[in-house]
Amino acid sequence: MKNIQSVLFCCDQNAIRSPMAEGIFKKLYGRRIFVQSAGVKHDTEIDAFAVTVCSEINVILGRHQSRSFAEM
């Protein structure tokens, strides 16, 4: 991952896939690379099942706030 400074994961609502990818990436790379996630729209909170699944691998998503591209 040389020369990569930031990563943005995207999905429809920023409620399942992109927050999981963001959380896993942060676990693997820490603060060495800036990472965020966003959705085309966001009209829902993060999915509780995604939070539970990620907690099984020690990825904490409970504080994640869904955001859209417009909010970024």
C-alpha cells in the first residue's frame, strides 16, 4: 500500500457494506491511511446485523454515522 494516502468505500446507503469495509480497513491499517465510507444516499442507520458480525472479528461499528456524498 505504498503511496496510498486515503481510501473511500461507497455503497447505496452507507449502512452495511461500506461501513464494514471501512471498519475492517481501519483494523488492518490503523491510522497510516485515512479511510472513510459514504453512500449515494443515507436514510437509515447502520445495520445492526453488520455491527454484530463485525464485532465477532473485533471491528467496532457501533459509533459509525451514516453519511452521503453530499455530506462529505
